[in-house]
Amino acid sequence: MEILNRKLIKAEARSFIGQDKRWLKMALACLPLFILQGAVSSGVSFVVRIGNNDNLSFNTSVGGPLISLLFIPFTFAIAGYFLNHLRGFNPEWKSIYKEGIDNYGKYFAVGFMTNLSIFLWTLLFIIPGIIKEFEYFFVGQIIHDNPNLDYKQAKDLSGRMTKGFKGQLFIMGLSFILWYMLVGITFGIALLYVSPYISCTTAMYYENLKHNAIVTGIARPEEFGIVPVQEEAETNEYEPAVAPSYIKNEVSDIQTPEVIEESAKTEVLEEEPAEAQEEQTDIEE
């Protein structure tokens, strides 16, 4: 069984953002943030140039990453924005900025510690850093779904989700190389389409692996912020993890122990009448 079907998911992502030119709405929602981040980075660069030409390297080697860290909360909010679109909530563009501001402290702490961990692993060698980058690939989506988690819990959950799939995530990233080249050729204009395309594909990968983690017992539903249907119920019943349309065919053959047991009972009930009928025939003869 193939949990991640890259071609199928990417085709679904293109179809999704293509409906009523949804990609344009998504791109415009994120555009103010990209402009602000670019303006801040340009401002830092200008100040460094005025201050001391010997420090020009600060802008590229240190300044850029530092500015990116300041915008991590909004990066997590953007991840949540695309998830909410996939889930049919049709969020407003303002939800990105509201979520980022309201959760700035928590999102920043989680993002900073996660990036610091990846950086420290990179200092050992490049490859361990790359591995950790994909191991913590879904920390932003996880913390959006359950802000009560701390960064260690979010990293652990992302690690369990991506175990055995990091190579496929790497290939997914490589598959967008031509799209990145298109962005460069068009001087960034193509980013209006490419950014929603990549973000939706990433969100679909998350939903796919999240569903797989729940149905296979890798993670508990409450870790993703899924609460019991009735908190005071004696049985611990949860809202069913509904598989999105783009993964139903991929995980439809996964059976939980309860399903297998129920199926066995049904087979026994179907066999009993046939056996009884054979015994009756023997008696009559």
C-alpha cells in the first residue's frame, strides 16, 4: 500500500487551487506578509550599508535568517491557513495575521527551538541537518492544530509521523525545481501561483500522514487537537478521522482491530445458516 502518492496528491492540489482561481485569493492573502518581510530585510540591508561596508556579509549570512525567525509565527499561521482551506472552512485573509499575532509568543518559541535544533544538527554534518529538517517538517501544522503542545512534543509527533517517509518528502521538494526556475525566469511573478501550489501540496501531505498516524496507532487523536465527542462518556470515543478525498483510495484498505473483529463476526453469522441448512437436509434424507 502506498501512503503517499506524489503524482496523485500534486494533481489534486492543482485541481483544488484552480477552482474559481482560488490560487489568486490565497496568494493575495499572503502577499502583504511577503512584502513586509522583504521590506524589513531591505531595511536591515540599507542600515548595514550605511553603517559599515565591512559588515555587508551580515545581511546575507546572519541578517536574513534572523529576519526569517521573526516571521516564523506568521509562517505557521500560513500553514494553518492552507489547512483550513482544505478542510472547507474558507478562511478570510485576515485570519493569517490574527493567528500569527495572537499566538506570536508560542509560535515563535516553538519555531525558534525547532530551527535551533536543526542548526545544531547541521553543525555536525550537512546530512544530519537535512534529515532533521524533514523529521520536523510538520511542526508548524501540528502546533496550529494543537497549540497546547510544547516544541518537544510537536517535534516528537512530527518525527513519528514522518518516520519512513522523509525520503518521499525530500523527493516532493525536489519535484518543484522546475517551478522554482519559473519563478526566477518571471522575476517572482509566477510565485503567485507556485506558492499556493506548494503550500497546498504540503498541507495534503500533512493530512495524509496525520490520517495514517491515527488509523495505525502511531499517534493519538488528541495529540492533533481532536477531542472526544462526549468528554464525560464512559467509552473514549473520538470524532472519526475522515480521510480527505485525495487519500481515501490510498488508505481504504487499512483496517483497525475493531473493523477486523466485526468483519469476522459477520462472516460467522453468514456461515451458520448454511451449515444449519445442510444438517436439516441430512435429517430429511
